[in-house]
Amino acid sequence: MRELRDVAVGGLLSVAGAVDAGWARASVFRRLREKGWVPLGGGVWAEPGTRPDFPMRLRAVQLAAPELVVSHRAAAWLWRIELLEVEAEFTDLGGFRQRKGVRVRRGALRAEDVVGMASYGGLRVTGVDRTLADLLLSGPRDEALVAVDSALSYRTVTVGDRRVRRGPLTRLDAIASALSGRSRGAVRARDWLALADSAAGSPAETVARLRMYDAGLHPETQAELVTPAGRLLRPDFLFRAQGVAVEIEGFAYHGRREDHRRDIARFNELQQCAEVRIALRFTAEEVFHSPATMIATIRRAMGTGHRRAS
């Protein structure tokens, strides 16, 4: 009879798999507890000493229920698409039943919609375009568009213990194609997709743009400006006619002194551009928790004074 570690797959052991390998069910549980294996639910255990992370917990669910495919926000997280919040979500290819601790959705998937991710132990996951289409169809709008904007643009993401720059993962037309043939919610999803902007640099920028859109404000995004010293700058948002530039700080704080110095110098240079009468700066916290105050501040800036002559 094989040892339990030999039956385990990628550090995870299914009790059902151990029984298939010749172990008596009662003996399996006794040995697992004696050796300090870590229970993950659904009859799946992790090797002793393991500190289960989010991908491992998704693998445990899929090992217990192979008919489940990682989808929606969980799939987006695995693709390193930025989100407002993460949840363990799956699409059920079988008889559909809810499972404790995860969100299971109904849905048909084509073979080309599913990808095996070797970097996560072969997890079966919906592809980027299908994932984004699912988020647009299920909503809410802001969460879906944060993910879409992230996937369309260059972003700095976490890979292991490093922060790396990744390129765009898809295109608008590919997401639109993934929505074709979907019925329920498709009209609304396509309307939301029309609000996407690949120039967005962070989730906070996306949400700020949507708050301005809802308030009837339509600035240019990432407009090109030239400083008196000849440096090219792209403010997050520009109300050109009113001479108002708006900058949004992302989630990450510029902790290094040099980063902070460059940030201040850039903001000062922005205020010297001929097109800018006033430059406003908002933190991610203000965008998410005090959007009405942000909008009121922008309106006041737009409605006072005159544009500075170049």
C-alpha cells in the first residue's frame, strides 16, 4: 500500500484518492491526524507544515469536485488582474450544487473557455476573455470595469515575492467577442464594456473615472502635456476647457524616499503646464470612501477663475 505522501498530488491528498489506493477510510483519517496533515474541507488535506494560500484552497476545492472550474473573481486573481475584492468562485460543469465556503455559479463552458494553469498545479480556470465576460455579465459594474481596465493595460503586479510589470492581457474586441452568444445581461454588459479605458493606471483611477461619469463629468484621460522644461506629462484626467487636472493616487503608497521626491516634483511640474490652471490630487481612500466630496471639489475647481493664458 502506497504512503499517503505518494498518493498526494501537488501536496494535496484526497481521502477518496487514498481509499482508491488501498487505504481503509478510518485508517486514512487516523494517519492524517497523527502526522499533522492540514484539513482543507471536502475530504482534502494538505501536507504537514503547509500554510494554505488562496490558490491551494482553490486546488483543494477542485480536487474534491473536478466538475468545478475556477471562474469570475477567483480566475481574475489567478490571471493577476486587479480587483476590488477576491472571492473563491467556480462554474459548475456537472449537476450544480452549492458548496460550503465557495460561490458556485451555473454556466456552460466551451472547451476553449477553459485553461489549465501549470503554474498553479494544473488548476482548470476560465481564460482571460471568458473571465472578463463573466464579470461584466454578473456585475456589479465598478468591479467588472476595474478588472477590464486592468486586463487591458500595463500593470505592476505581484509574482511570488516580487513586484513585476506585466503587459496587457487582452483587447477590447476579444472581450466583446467573448460576450457574443451570451443572452442574459449581454446588452447591459456591452454598455458597461463601452466605458472601459485601457489608459487607466489603477483600480482607483477606474473608480474615479466612473464616479465622474455618473456625475456627468467627462475629462480626457492621460492627455499629453509638455512642461516649460520640455518634459512630457500625462495627468490621469484633464478638463482642458477649464484648465483642471486631476491626479489619483493608487493603492500602493510610495514608501521609498526617492519615489516620494519624484512624485512631488512631477505634481509641481504639472501645475506649471500652460493647459493647467489648477491641479487636484485625491487619494484612493477619498475615491472609494468620499466620492461625493471628490466630485464637489472638482466642480468647484471647474467653476472658479479663468484658464491661465499660455
